[in-house]
Amino acid sequence: MEGEYNESMNCQVKDELVSQLIVLNNKLNLLSPDLVHGDEERAEVQQQRENLYAEIKHHRAKGHEGKPCPAARQV
Ligand SMILES: [Zn+2]
């Protein structure tokens, strides 16, 4: 428990972004292709996911005052 994770390897921002990504993934899974407006909604969620991916990528590369995210190294 305590000491299981190295504190310097954790990043709340990254965790937050990843949890948002999980929410979007779940949303996408719940959208049935049979829904009348399903395609539009899927496209919208997929777009949001793309944006989030870009944000995560940017954060990993230089999210800490221009420096790479320390938490990204464990991936
Ligand atoms: Zn970070």
C-alpha cells in the first residue's frame, strides 16, 4: 500500500486525462450502432477522444513546464 508507488512517478493531471478517456471509451461502447442518431453521436465522441489523445500526448511530451511528464515513463 504505502510506498507501492513512487510519488514522483504519479501525475494527477495525467490520471485525470486518462480517466476522462476511460469515460469516453465507455460512452462509445454504450452507443449502439442501431440507434437512429448513433452515428452522429459516435462521431462526436470519437472526435472528443481524438482531442483527448492529443492532449495526453502533449502532456506526456511537455506537460510539466515544457518537460516530459514523469508518470509517462512507466507506460
Ligand atoms: Zn504529468
